[in-house]
Amino acid sequence: MHPTTVLRWILGLALALWPQVNTWLATQVNLKKAYVDEKWIKIRHQWYDWFVVLDADTGLPLYQTLLATRSAASVMGIVTELRRITQLPRVVITDGLAAYQSVFASLQSVTHVLCRFHHQQGVPRWLKDHLPSGADVPERKAAMKRTFQTPDKRSVNRRRARLKKRATEWGIAAWVALTEKHLPNLLPRVGSRCLPSPSNAIERFFGVCTRFAKVRRGFPSVLSTKRELIVFFVVYVFATQTHGKAPIEVIVPEASRMPLYRVINDPFACLLELSGGKAENLKNVQAIHGMAEFLTTEEAAA
């Protein structure tokens, strides 16, 4: 069977299931704290942005949309959609994109928190772009990153003050000024028991999406990209992760008994069950010589 045929079948199944999955997410998840981030996707030599809103408590992606720009108008459109489904969070965690800051700063009901993970990631890039090649970059990088490597807010302020005294000598005064500007959005997460830990769940989500895009090897049109992102969305919430459970099980515990869940996570066992427990009945399985024999209960147990 050609892989394109399999893709069409999976696409049709995911699109058919998407309304039900979307209803579960909209009605079963109470979005209070959310990651909001975007990923570049290239479609016919043009870059688009795939925005995703991920619930920080459950790790479930609640909302997604493919847009042509990362402007403030695009972000405001996302806010409007979240309001429409009554899922505008009280706390929003972002990577510091200018559009996020301008939009969420105008919303009094939303607390905007900058992700320390992205802030720390930006230190080496800033040093590479602003310091000459002969500068002592490792010492500066260690001191700049150490500013937020503590669970105590007072330690952050003390380290920032010490770094500020050496900022002119080290040539990092602009970075210190930028950090002080963003400090009201960075500091609330330090030592907080309510806000999520620095390990960023949405980065893991986009990491899986990157592997999906590499396997797909490009997208031919905006419409097909939107459809295939829905496929990824549905498969992601049903696929088990490192702890052995799928994200959808947080809100739908009985999901592990659903056929889609079993096909995604253990396809051969599902095929064996459909064949009545007899591997010789799997007439459509033609992958590797001897694979059907391996599907017997005794061999699988071994």
C-alpha cells in the first residue's frame, strides 16, 4: 500500500474526530495558566506562523491557528477567539515576542509572564551578536545566566545589581537595561509554587511537531497544511509520552480503551486482536517477511 493512501486515510479519520476532540478540550479543560508560542512553517517558499495555546496544568494544547504574520493584530485575534470559547487564561507565559507584550500589557485581567527558559536561551545569541570575537564570552555568559539561576527573588536582584556594576566594563550594558525592562514579567516566576517550573512544556510540543514536519518534507498549500496540523494535533493528544500516558487521559480517562488510542500506541497488538488472535488471518500485513509469525501471542510475550 502506498504511503500516500495511508496518509489520506489517517487524514480523513483525524478530520472526522477533530470536532469531538476539540469539544473535549473546550469543555473539560479549565484554562487558568497557559503557554502561548508560535512556530515557523514554510509553505510554498513563504513563511507562516503556527500559534498554539497550551494549558500549563494538563499539558494539553487547547487552541491552534495558522497565520501569515506575528503582528499584534494576529495576537489580538487569538485573544478574541479565546474569549469566544470562554477560555482566556489569567496567566499567560510567552517567549517575549513584541506582539505578545503589547497585547497582553493592555489586558488588565491577564498577567503576562516571560519564560525564563527563553530568556536564558537568548543570552548566547545576544553575546554572539553584540560582542567582538576576542571578548571573554564564557565568563560573561556564566554571570548573565546565573542571574536567574536561583529560586529566591532577592538573590536575583542582588546578582543583577552586581552585574550592573560591571556592565560597562564588559560591554553588556544594553543587555542589563533590557533585562531590567523585562524584570516585572520575569521575576514573578522565580520561586513561585503557582506558576509552572522552568521546564517548558510547549517546547517539547514543538519538538514533536518539528519531527513530524521533517517526515512530511514540506507542505504544498495553506489548506493542506491546516488539515495536516489537525492530524498532528489529534495524534499528539492520543499518543503516550514518557510517563506512559497520553495527554488526553487527563480529561478523558477512558481514552485508553478507544480504538484510535490503541491503533496509535500499539498497532500490531490491535491488528492481532482484530484478526481473532491468529496471525495467519492478517492478510493485509505485508511489511517484513516473518512479521506475521512474530505477531503470535507466544512470540510477542517472549
